[in-house]
Amino acid sequence: MAGPAKRGKNEPPPPIIVKKVTVVAGGHHGGAWKVAYADFVTAMMAFFLLMWLLGATTEKQRKGIADYFTPTLVKMRQDSAGSNGLLGGSSITDVDNYPHKMGQTGTKAMTIPRDTTGGPKEGAAKVKRMQQKLAEKMAKSAALRRLMSQVKMVQTAEGIRIDLVDNANFSMFRLGTTVLTPDAAQLLMALGQTISPEPGTLMIRGHTDAVPYRQEGQLANNWSLSAGRAEATRQSLMRNGIREDRFKRIEGVADRELLIPDNPQDPRNRRISIVVAS
């Protein structure tokens, strides 16, 4: 076998040739499916985690978890003045969606000076005491017993607010007038006897529904009607043991603060609100 040929003394070396070969595997379609599959697995994991939480937690725990993930959640209360049932009041920390500018508290934080007396606990005790006294007085009359659900009592930032609410079967005043009905007169008598020994000034606010009010030959409207009913309430309370100098303010707001906004003509929009200041 002959060896490689010898190159001459002045002959350049042969060039080096590099050959690059690319091998393409058949059937390859990229990695997009991996991303989609990872998203699917993540969604399924979240779903099974949710199912586990629903089955392994109590209603109270689930509510706490929901509130944690919705820190701006506002809970609306459809019942009036923070009360449910017979004279059911609420504490000062409860959310209150009642359309009444006097004494709105919601869940806002409060700063209480160290040298002050009272507070939420004392206010709640006062509400409970007044509720019990009023319930005892109303229980003595068959006519008043059926009106217990019309009385709403709640602690607010300004004091205890008592709302006397009309409905389809009860009205505080005769239609289109400032004249108290007999049942309302009895109710205010019991209420006056309950409020009289309690300290604090009183504010009274009258509300009407949105039914237009006209009186033949007189310049009257829902503004004057609501204010007149607040004044009639004040006079009735004075006749039942409350001194005149305890009244700080009376006012009428017509139908501008509806209890049932979805139905302005609902009779429950007609009401009297009494605030016993702290």
C-alpha cells in the first residue's frame, strides 16, 4: 500500500473541509401543548383546592376567607335601622345601611379619649335596658303588642335611635295629616315613659313616602307634612313626661331619605326617627 504522497518543499498544505450535517426528527410540532397542559393542571389544582375548602370549613370560616380576599366588601342590610324581629337592635360596630344621616356608623374606627365614660358596651347595655322596659310596657296592651315589630332601636354614634315605622296595616298619623292615630298615641305614651328617666337630649326627624301630598286651599307638601309630624311627635312626648328643654332639634326631610329606595311609595318609608343623645 502506497503511503501519502509527499508534497514539495514550497507546496502549501491541503485545505481542511468541515462538513455540517443537520438531523431533523420527524413528527415534532413544537412545545406549545406543554404550556396549555400546565395551565390545565393549574386550573384543576385550584378547583380541587376550592372543593376541599368548601368541604373542610365551617360557614363562619368560609365567610372569613371570603372577606380576606375582598377587603372592600360592603355588606348591605335590607332591614331597617340595623334590627331584625322584635325590637332587635345592633351594636355600634354593625354595618348600617339605613338612609338616615343622623348617626351613621358603619364599621368606621372610633377614637375614644381615655378620660371619657361609656362606650359601645355601655351603649349596648342602655339599648337592651330601654328595649326591655318598652317591651314590658307594650306587652300590657293588646293593641301595642302587635306593633312591637314597628319599633326599631339601635345604638349609633350620636346615641340611641328609635324608629317608628309605618306599614300596610299601621300608620302613625291619619292620612295626609299630622293627627296621631289612637294606636300611635298609645305607642308614644309608652315610649315617653321609657325615655323620660334616661339622660340625654332628643332629636326628632319626620319622613314621608313619595306619594304627592296636596291639601285643598293650602300650600302644603311632603316637606311641611314631615316637619309637622315631627312636631306632633314632640308634643306627644312632652305630654308623656319629657321636659321641653330636652328637645335639641326637630326636622322634616319629606321623601329624601327613603327606607325602601326601590319603591318610593312603600308605606314603610313613612316613619318617625327619635335619637336619644349619649
